[in-house]
Amino acid sequence: MNNQEIIEVGGKYVMNTYGRLPMALVKGEGVKVWDADGNEYLDFIAGLAVNSLGHCHPAVTEAIARQACALMHCSNIYWIEPQVKLARLLAENSDLDKVFFCNSGAEANEGAIKLARKYAKQHLGSGKYEIITALNSFHGRTLAAITATGQAKYQQGLEPLPAGFKYVPFGNIEALKEAVGPHTCAVMLEPVQGEGGVNLAAQEYWNQVQELCSEEGLLLILDEVQCGLGRTGKFLAYMHYGLKPDIVTLAKALGGGFPIGAMMAVEKVASAFQPGDHAATFGGNPLASAAALAAMNTMLNEGIILNAEKVGNYFKHKLTELAAKYPVISEVRGLGLMLGAQLTVPGADIVSYCQQKGLLINCANGNVLRFIPPLIITESDVDKVVNLLDEALGKIEKRV
Ligand code: PMP
């Protein structure tokens, strides 16, 4: 099928939940993807931060093929070798002790919310269930996850929402302190907000968040679904700030392109779950775990995270130069290869100009150009992208 044929069948039979671009991708390799008409693109979206190793990394595809021939699925009523190895690898490379595996970011956050409530009942006393999250945050599309999400647009029309969530501006410690009440059991934050437009908070804010949590006995839950796993130039983004979270959620890049999510916790908190308390049929199945184990071994052992830091710094520097040339870029921000360029105008035209010229980028919140490419990109890939952006911004600048 060509692009047009796929789009027609999709329009007829696939539920209309996504604002899709008019193209269908059929192949990917490294930082490149191809559509059904044979057009080639440089992919600076990476499946929305999923394809961090690039598309179809051989270590991942070989692990999947090997595991698919051995055992694809059993049940979590048995132990699974690739799953336990993956749990050990994640624990050894973080400050968390135990892992619950699931299939997506939203499901990881659901698990985190349930675990926090269970822990609170057992250790903090009854009546503690409330979780404070940040405005502009994004935690997924299930009911509890949209309720944790601090953006009304994801919640509208879906009421009644689960009770027990409160929102405060991200980065404002006074607002957070004021929001803590008798029912509060946890604070849930993204170390770098992704969907909200690549927003960072100051080191001093994080120091005080950590202090507040220990003083008030609150759990610190960090959603690393988008910013985690090498993207910001550290294995987990909280490591930039020296935080000690109680619960961390992961998904996206974890499986190297294969769907898998994880909710990690420190021992004391993890033990609030007992057999029968939580489950997912497909969570950590042999195939997903084998893919993730290969992906994470590659991520950790092949200089990928260092590359994200190094090329990310170069890219940020180049974007800052563009900002000096074009006043429509009011700010460049981000860490590693999670970068955003805040525009004073909508970004849709720039995104579609780039797409026509063979570059996939994305716009968060309508006016933040978001760059979340595979972490294997080179400085020469960045140069190509910056040249194209220069062209696109030149055209925009003439109009404003
Ligand atoms: N948390 C964050 C920070 C995310 O960016 C996303 C997805 N954009 C999610 C959770 C939800 O992940 P999923 O789509 O896998 O449910």
C-alpha cells in the first residue's frame, strides 16, 4: 500500500484519537525512517523518545528474534530469566531496589499511584492518599494518569475523575509547601517536563523538594518515562539533581522500540505490595524483557549516554546561535538530547516545512519545537537539522 491507500483505510477503520501527519512509516534504520511512498526522513522525534538507540538496532532485533523462537509468553506465576536480569540491571544502575514490569508509561504511573497509596495506608496512617503533581505535567492517558496530569485539556469530558490529586506550578517550592495538607502522601514530578514543553526546574527547587519530602514523610515519585534512560545525558534524569526518589517510572526507550514499562521503588516502599496486590498479564513478558535487556545493555555499555550529553551540548549551542539570529525563538532549554526552542509564534509551519524537506521534528504545546532524536545522532546530523531550521525560520521571519 502507498501513503494514500494506508491513510484511506486508516481513516475508515482506525479510531480518530490522534492528530496524524499525512504519511505512513514503513521502515526505519538508525536515525532514518522511510514512508510508504519511499521518501526518506531524518527522524528527530524518535517515536516520541522511544527509539533512543535508533530504529531497529541489531542488538535489539537479534534479541527479539532469539527470544521469539524460544518463548514469547508465559505468565508471571513463573519466574522469567530475562525479566529478572532486566530488574537487576535497572536496580544496579539506579538508586531503586525493586521493579514491577508493565507495558506502558501510563500503566507504570498507575502502579506508582497504587503503590504510594498502599504504602501510605501501612506506614503514614489512614487518611493519607493525596498526591501533589505539577501544572503542565503529563503522566499518561488512563483515568488516574490523566488525573495526575496537570493539564485540564486531557481531563475535560471524562469526569468524574478519581479523587486525591492536587496541582502546583512546576519549579515553585512555596506553592508546593502550601499545597501539602493532612491527606498528602506523595509528590509526583517529571525531572524534565516533556509534553509540557521541555521545562526544567532549578537545582535549589529540587533540593527543597527532597527536603520537604523527608521532613513531611512524603514519597517522592519521579516520572522518567520521557526524560529517563540516557536522554538527558545521564542514565536517569534525577541524577543531574542528586535526588533520592522513592518511586521512579519508566517506559518509552526501555524496550529499544518494543513496548515495556517499569515502576521501580526503594525496598521499604516496594514491600507495601504483597502477592495479589497488583499485576499485568503481559508485564515483563520474555519477549519484552529480552528486548529491553539488550537495549539497556547497549545503552549502558556503548557510549550512548555520553553521546547524548556531548551531541546534546553541541545541538543546544547551535540552537542558541539560531535564537540570536531569529527573535521568534525566545528561549532554548533542555538537557542532553531533550531540547526545546520556545517560539513566539505557533510552530506548526516550521514542523511541516521540515517534514517536506525530509526532517521529522515535533511541536509541544503549540509553540515549543521539541527535539528528542535517537541518542546516536552525530554533530553532522545536527548541522543538517540546524541548516534546515535556519531556512524555515528565515521564511517565518519574513512573514512576522
Ligand atoms: N509520562 C510521561 C512523562 C510521558 O511523556 C508519557 C508519554 N508521552 C507518559 C507518561 C505516558 O506513556 P504511555 O504513552 O506509554 O502510556
